Amino acid sequence: MHGELKIISGSSSPKLAEAICEHLGTKASPVLRERFSDGEIRIEIGENVRGDDVFVVQPTCSPVNFHLMELCLMLDALKRASASRVTAVVPYFGYARQDRKVVPRAPISAKLVADLLSTAGMQRLVTIDLHAGQIQGFFNCPVDNLFAAPVLIEQLRDRDDDFVIISPDAGGVERARAYAKRLGATLAIVDKRRDAPNQAKAMHIIGDVKGKVAVVIDDMIDTAGTMCAAANVIMENGAKDVMACATHPVLSGPACQRLEESAFSEVVVTDTIPLGEKQDQCSKLKVRSVASLLAKAINNVHTESSVSVLFV
């Protein structure tokens, strides 16, 4: 057993950290986060953490580089303060899409970020729905890659509909199959062609959606181009209704406007990334919290009990 359980919150999602603390029956430790006049970040942990089991909650969402650097500085501060174990709780892991070389002379950014966090002092990682499960291999420490499926499926189980689960591309079939199995639904795939980064054109549906409520499943919604193109082709193929479920609401650029004007009746996301004013820009967004899931994972890690029980 490590020492006392303590939660440290970064600036990217203090509300999520507060909700996690409520589930755990504790309060976040004080931490000073300031900027110098030239933009440098100043971090100071506000209480003794020597020998403690410390969890740092910090999604690396926009602005990604600032939040990533802030996370690294908090990890380093805790390492130098002699914490017994330092676990990074990163619900949304930035740079995860850059997990391989797709063109010559390009970095593998996800691997670099993994090395940065490890060097800074991270001894364990807790995250949710990595863009590719293989990214766990970039770390030389334990990684708990939780799934948001139980949280999102709750929203669907409240409805008595004949669902068909849709993968917006071939890469997401495994994720969509897991949802379909839990809901007892059929599975379909959208065949798409990507013309440029952040741009995609949906072509046609592989599978039957006629007369059913289609649910498009993805790990994240960035510019929403893929999602909205998928929704259009699904409705053209005779679906009764179309919904979307995604873990990470990145929602960059025109995403909110696209979703608001799209064929989707509802877009269910989690709070791995704080929405802020974006939630007011799109009335179709429904947010489910992952605070309880993360709190259970943190408690199980702290008490040295199984985390895999949360995967089912």
C-alpha cells in the first residue's frame, strides 16, 4: 500500500476533478497555478505529499500544448516532493491521433508525449478511450485505458428502439461491435474516403439501416465532418432516426454549427473535455459524466484492487 490518497487538479477541467473528489469523499489538494509575464507556467503544490499516493487530473485538451506542459510541471513537482506514487489521470490524451508515421520525415508525436510524461515523473496512467489501444505500448509504466461505453450506453438503454450501431469508418468497427453486442443491436459501417486532414466524404452504408434508429459511434468528434457526412448518408438509406455517441467532444472549428445543422437528433458525449460555451452553441449535445468511472478507477488503483472489473 502507498500512502494517503490525494487528488491534484490541473486547470483544464477543475469541475471534473471536483466531481471525482465528491465520489471519493475527499477534496482536491491545493495547488498554485500562475503564469509569469512572459507566459511561463509556475506550479507549486500547496501541501505536503511526501509518501502519498497522488493522482493528477488533467485532460490535455485545447490549448493542448499549455495543458500538457502544465501536467508535466505538476508531475515533476510531485516527484521532487517525494510522493510515493504519481498517477496521471488524463481522460483525453492529446496527440493520440499521431501514433505512427504516415508520411516520411514526420514525428510519432504520441510516443514523444508518452516519453515526456514518464520523464516528468508519471508512474502510472489512467485514461479513457485512447484513439488506438496500441498507444499503451508507448509507455513503460502501467496504463489503465478505461472505456466510456458503460456511461454512453446508459443514455441508449433509456429508449425502447430498434437500434443499429454504425461505425463511421473501418477503423472504428471493433468499438461499434462492442456497443452492438451490449445493446443486442445490429452493426453497419459507413464507407468513406478522406480527401485531406480533418475532411472526409461518406460514400455508402455497408449493412441495413432501413426503419431503424441509427447510432453513430466514435471515440471523438473533432470538426464533425465525418459524423455529419455519415448522418446524411444514413438518413438517405432509410433510417428512422440518427444519433451520435462519442467519448471526446473536441469540437474544433465549425463542429458545433455542423452538428446543429446536421441530421442528428441527439449527440451524446462525455465530459472528458469541458464543453464550456460550446454546449450553448449546439442544442443537440447531451453530456454524460465520467467522474464516477474515474473515481472507481482511482479507488481501485489506490487500494490495489482490480481495475479490469470496470471494463465490462
